[in-house]
Amino acid sequence: MVAPAMKLTDVKKKIGKKEIIKGLTFEIKKGEVFGFLGPNGAGKTTTIRMMVGLMSLSSGEILIQGKSIQSNFKEAIREVGGIVENPEMYPFMTGWQNLKHFANMIPGIKDERIKEVIQLVGLEKAINEKAGRYSLGMRQRLGIAQALLHKPSILILDEPTNGLDPAGIREIRQYIRALAEKENVSVIVSSHLLSEIELMCDRIGVIKNGELIAIQEVKDESQPSEQLSQIKLTVEPLEAAVTLLSEKGYSAQTQNESLLVEIKRDMIPTMLKDLLENEILVYEVQTVKTTLEDKFFDLIGENVIE
């Protein structure tokens, strides 16, 4: 079994008498993009601060590549790179000079490595321009390049697409996916944009009131026969179909001129047979796709997100 890139075990945080984080236990796999979501005050930012050693743990353990953030901080934190919202660069320096400045703070980083990260984030053409002239998207890319200089195995990005236009958001998403797939870097992403998390991430963890309430695969293509599906039907006559399905124990309701049915996948053929045998015409059948936003609000039971 492959060891996780990061592992949290029963992590708790108390401030005074108040327990902010209540026993978080989960893993970040190597080479995955992990979305970290939660409503306001859920403890997401506190957890990220503990991950990078900016806040101490009250109890529990965080291991980064098997190294404890508490007892072996220097070794553990070498595995981590990160940017928070808009990375601040020296505007009077070029992109290259900014990266060179940061590289000088870390032993062993040569110009070859700087060139590698520049190519990785697609800044070759703009790297000799002053950072003050960069667009927000270019500054985000330069920030990611800076965070990657020391070859971290984990990259933590807090709101990496904040303030970007749609083209910039797409660019950053593509770079994040490339990092995970080509460089085998584990990326932890927090974001307001649930649609972007859905496109970007392999898994999501949802935190509420300091507790992890769910970890879900985002791109789960499997459809087990026992799993409930929501089916949208166009039928005629509509009311007769509702009455029939209710009598047979199906969960059915009307939506505009259509019929919504919650049903196990392997029961769909039987349901359609029941309709047709009772002279109800079926014109269209489609599975209603549940978005990440739907799943998120189902889990947290509220409509305020961080």
C-alpha cells in the first residue's frame, strides 16, 4: 500500500475552553488534487494553519511524508509549498529576479530548477518583465512557481483562483491538474467556486463545526445497482403516471411537465415496464446529474460557504 503524502490523525484544536477542531482524521494521497470545503467558521483555515505549522495542535498528529509536523518540523515543512490568495511579489523586480531572490533563501536551488518551474507554469515569455506589470493570473502563476522551487511533495493553495477572470481560472486549473498528474505533487485546494473544485479535484473533504462530515470522490463514474438515482421522465398522461408509480411504491413527484423519480438503478427497467403496460406513453428518460454544489449543500444543510 502506498503511503499517503499527508495524514491527519485525531487532530484537535482548543482555544480557551472552546474546541475549534474536533478530531479530524483523513489522508491526502500522492499525486491527487484534494478540495477542502466548509461553511463559514467550520475550521478550514485553522486546519490549514496547523498543516503548515502556523498554529499548534492541542492534540493528535499530522504527518507529512511520514514526518511529524510537531516533533520534526524542519524536515516535514520542507515537503510543503503554498500560496494564500494573491501572492505578493516585488513589483520593481522581473519575474526571474523574484524567483532568484526566493531561491537564494533556500540552499541548493540552481538556475536550472528556476527554469524548470518557469516552464511548468508557462511564464517563459513574460519572465523578464517586471512583476508589477503582470496580470493577476500571471502573478498567481509566479506564486505557484515560487512555491514549487524547493520541489515540495505537497502544495497548499488557498483560493488560487480568487479574483481571476474565466480565462485565468481555466489556466490555473490546468496548471494545478498538470502538477498532480505530471509532477506527482499532492495539491490541497480551498475555494469558494464549487464548480471549479468539481473540475479540478479528485476528492473533496467537507468540514462543518470542526468535524469532517464527508470525504467524496468527485469524478465517481461508477453507478452501483443499489445506489439511488434520480430519473427525469417525460410521460403522458402525467397525473396517471404519478398515481401508478405511487401505488407501486416509487418515490415520484412532478416538476413542470416532467416526472422526477428516485429509484435504484437496477429497478429502472421494471418501472418503465409498469408504465408501458398501463398504457402510459414514455417519451424521454434521463438521469439527473447531481452537481458538487448539490452534494455540498445536502451535506452541510445550509447555504453559506467560506
